[in-house]
Amino acid sequence: MTLCLGLESTAHTFSAGVVDDSGNILSVVNDTYVPQEGGLHPLKTSLHHVECFQDVIRKALETAKTPLESIELISFSQGPGLGPCLRVGCTVARALHVFLDVPVVGVNHCVAHIEIGRLACKVEDPLTLYVSGGNTIVSAFDCGRYQIFGETLDIALGNMLDTFAREAGLQHPGGPKIEALARQSSNYIDLPYTVKGMDLALTGLLTSATHALKTHPLADVAFSMQETAFSMVAEVTERALAHTEKQNVLLTGGVAANTRLRDMIRSISEDHGAAFHAVPKELAGDNGAMIAWTGLLQFKQKGGLALEDTGVIPKWRLDQVPIPWRT
Amino acid sequence: MRIMQNDATRGNALPAGELIRKGAEAVLVKGTWLGQEALYKVRLPKAYRIPQIDAKLRIERTVAEARILGALLEAGIPVPGLLDVDAKGGIIVMEFIHGQRIKDMVGALHGKLGPIFEKVGYLVAAIHELNIIHGDLTTSNIIYESKPDSEDISFTFIDFGLARHTTGIEDKSVDIHLFKRVITSTHASMYDAMYPPFMVGYKKFLEEQGRAADFTKISRRLDQIETRGRYIEKSERK
């Protein structure tokens, strides 16, 4: 049995997880940076990670009842993400690699979201909708890769929700507050709906919704923006589902916690006779367990990285990564 | 002219006939219209979205698609003939096309993908010439009508649900870019037999119009669009 320690630090969360090679998740411990004001400043966020990483890793090992010495593989998020944040996880991984003299692997954060979803929901070949603060991707496995069937052409869904929340004076995290406000309204304000083929664009919607705040009650705008954005995401997912004819749909990422979005994606899945799976909340957001599990899959096929190949890749597309553990 | 055989086809009920395909956007039913075979494209209400968004999208898209089909027919592009439109019901009645989606015939057409995709490219250029983009060019949206072993190459473009009028080089290039993406994601191993011939055909049309310069503009824009995507290495950016 191989025990892997996974380190996640692409954005606001520093997380460590311990997973074994049978897919048992022994621990996940997170520490999330919440800015006092404004959005995520990459440097400030990375300083948060520097301060908390020791505690997070110690807690993850304690919860897993695993001494550091029994860790046989180190895995870290190599990208995509915020450079300074990625470098914290990378540096810690390198240090542990040298200190423990065990192999290290760097994994793609988006691949990890899909792999932990496949593991947690016990689903072999899903169409995946991955919606978070940094990514909005509809993807399915084909020809050795997680091909992208649709994605945002500008900002991510979670980014739109967070930015709107800030403009509306709501405290971070904005998503749950917008969801709660939206539930209080059913007055729809006409907002731009932008779907291009299988891709979507969200900045126009964000700008219009922000302007609408001046003339409409907050709850109405929150409701209308959420309905419009989620309808767009649901439509591109449905288009990809009709095109790929997959039998399973997997919803993951931080925004997957939203009940309204879950209902919409469940509805389109049922319409096409596909089973709907939502990744459990603790594994849907950024977490170290997904990095550990993907690291194990990757290590089995390709082995570890040489130290000089462990540099971070802040802009690393999901569809650039070969997936040799699937056929 | 507004003739419907049966008023029950208005509103949300499906017209009588055989369910052909349930797409993402609409349901296709093979029925009859004034005694002839016809395809009913019905944009059924989507339960997942609120009625305000649902009605807006269905009506807008039904009307837009019918108008565009009309314009393409007039120009002689191979698209299904338009028989009737019911905007509020989200229904377009059109000529029934016999054949198979190119997506499902890639194996059978193996040896002649080159000439087929060259013709596809040629006709897509002709569509763009009318300042219309398809908006959802995929190998599912081209119905191949000839026998796979026949010399003849004939097909029909379908599903203009996301098509629109535009004069912009950007929109036309995005149309091509999306088609390339579909080939890369769905037919990755056949890429060389599909995309390069497609571009040859596209270029040929423009050259015949004496506008080879426009092709240069389009291909330059295509390169730009590709490097514009998320997470493209800086070194690859122009």
C-alpha cells in the first residue's frame, strides 16, 4: 500500500490530504484565505499559505493517523492557478521530496477535480461540468485526454458570482449569499444571455447585473443573474451531453455546492437519460485529497518528476494533459 | 402564409409522428405536412430554466432560424426547405432529409473524407459570404445523403438554431474555430483528413470570388483566436 500526501495551493485554499492507492481518503484539511476587502491578491494569498502550511499538513497527518515518515509519495498542484500560490505548494513538495527521499509528482488541478469526482461518485466515464472561481469547463474523456467540449470565453462562473457580490457589498464568500438572496425573488430582469456554440461568456452578464443594481432591488438582480448564468451553463452542458451521449454527468468545483445549479444539471441529465452525480461538498472544492489521488494514478503510470521538472505551470490547460491511466 | 395541419401541434404538445432525435436544443419529429414527409423541429420548454428565459430563447431562436433558413435556401445552399413556422409554439416545419450524420459515418467514409470536407469548407464559405454564420458547426449537423460507396458527394447542413447574421470577420473565424474544436475533440485521430481539406475548400470559394485576400484575413484571425484561448503559453501568443 502506498500512502500519498497531496498538497493543493492553486488559489485561496491551502489544503493537504492523505490518500492510499486503493482510493481510501484518510484525511483532508483546508485553510482558506478570506480577503478583508477586494478580491484575491495573489501575493497576499500566497503569504497566507506560507503561514498555514505547517499546521495544515500536521493536522492532515494526525487525522490520517500517519507519521510523516510513512508517506511514500508527495503530490502537488503544479497548475493552473495563481503563480505565487502555486509556488508555495511546489516549494513545500520539493522540500518534503528531498527530506523524506520519496518521489514527487506534479498534477493538473483540473484533472484532479475530475479524478476525485470519478472516485467519490464511483462513475467510470462521466461528462464533467467543473465550475469554480477559476474554471468553467465541460469536459469528457476521449482519445487519451480530458477534451474540452465547452468552456467560458472570459471569466469563470465563481469569479462572476464573487465579483458581483463585492459590487453589491456582500461579504466573501459571495456565492451562498447570492443563492440565498435569489431564493427571495422571482422578478426576472432581462439580462444578456451569451452562448456561442458550446462556449459561454459571462462578463457581459456581470456588467449588466452590476448596472441593474442601481435601479432594481438586490434580490431581483441576484435572482436574475443567477438564473441567466446557470441557464447558460446548463445549456452548454446539455449540448455537450447530446453530442457525446455519455451516460453519466458529474458536477464538481466550488460552485457545485449551489442547490439551484444542482437542480438544473440534474434536470438536463434526466432529460437525456443520464445519471446525475454531484461530488460531495468536501471534495468538490479545492482539496489536497484530489491532488493525492491523482498523484497516485499518475505515479503508477509515469513515475515521479525529476527535481528540475517540478516548476509550476500557472497556465496549464486541462486538454494538454495526457491521461495514461485511462483508455 | 400560416397553415398547420393540426392545431394540437401549437403550444407544447408534440406533433404526431416518429421521434427522430432528441437534441439539446429541440426535439425532431418526422411527420407529414400537407401530405408530404416533413420534419418538425420543436423547441420544447426546458423545465430547468424559468419561463421568462425559456420563452424568450425559444421564440427568438425559432424566428431567427426560420429567417436564416429562408435566406440560405434563396442562395441555393443545401439546407432543408422551409414549410411552416409557429414562433410561439417554437415549431419549424421543414423538408425531411434522408441520410446520416457525418459524425456517425466517419468510418464508412474513410477514403473520401478529403473531398467531402473540402466541399463542406467550400459551402461554409458560401454561407459566410451571405453574412450568415452557423453558430454550431459540428459533424452532427451535416447530414450525408449519398451512398458511402458512390462517387457523388451530397449533404445538407442542418440545425441553424444558433445561426445569425453578421458581417464580422471575427464571427466567421469563430465559426470555423468551433468546427475545428469539434474535430479535435470528437475525431482527434481523423483531424488531418478533415480540417486541412476543409480549409482548402473554404479558400477555394473565396479565390473564385476573386477575394483571396479575405482568406488571408480569416486565417490570420484564426491564429489569433487560437492563441487567445485560456492558458495558452505566452511564447505561443503573437
